[in-house]
Amino acid sequence: MIDVEGNRSPRALGQYTSIAFGQRCEQAGVRPSTGRTGTCFDNAITESFFASVECELIDRRTFRTRSEAERALFSYIEGFYNPRRRHSANGQLSPVEYERHHALKNAKDLDYAAA
């Protein structure tokens, strides 16, 4: 969209960015969709994750190669984000702690039901 003075509106710039982003994803061989169509809750969780990755990893260093970036991302997710980083959505437990807590609770519930 262009206003009467010939300037692009922020909405038009966002649309252009989305198109450019989609094209970059296609060139890289990745699919940009992060959730089910029309389900904003899927996107909120994914957006939060990627904001954390950007702030806590990408903005803090420069990668010389794609392979180096892939290794750093794997280390961030498997070495910090899942086992140690606390999440407000999980009652301030890390994802690994939350799964462990949930599994123990379910095991106790099953033991109680079997008794």
C-alpha cells in the first residue's frame, strides 16, 4: 500500500518482508509454517522459542559457517534450553524437569488407581 505522499505503509512493508522471508525459506529448502493454520496458540509458543534463540544465541555471536551455526543451535537446545532453562509456562521448570514431574505424577496416579 502506498499513501498519498508516495510512501509505503507499515502494512505494505510487513507484507514485503513476509514475501521476502518466504522466498528465503524456499531458497534454503525449509518450510516457514510453525503451527496449524488458524491456531494462534501454536504460533505463540513457537514465537517465544525463536525469540529466546535469537536473544540468547544468535544475537550474541557470529557464525562463520552454516555447520557451525547448526552445532551451536543443537548445543543450545539440547544442552541448555530443554534441560536447564526454566519456563514460566511450565511452572518455572525446564522442559526436561516438567516431563519428569509429569511422568512421576502419572505413575503415582496409575499406582493409586490400581490399588
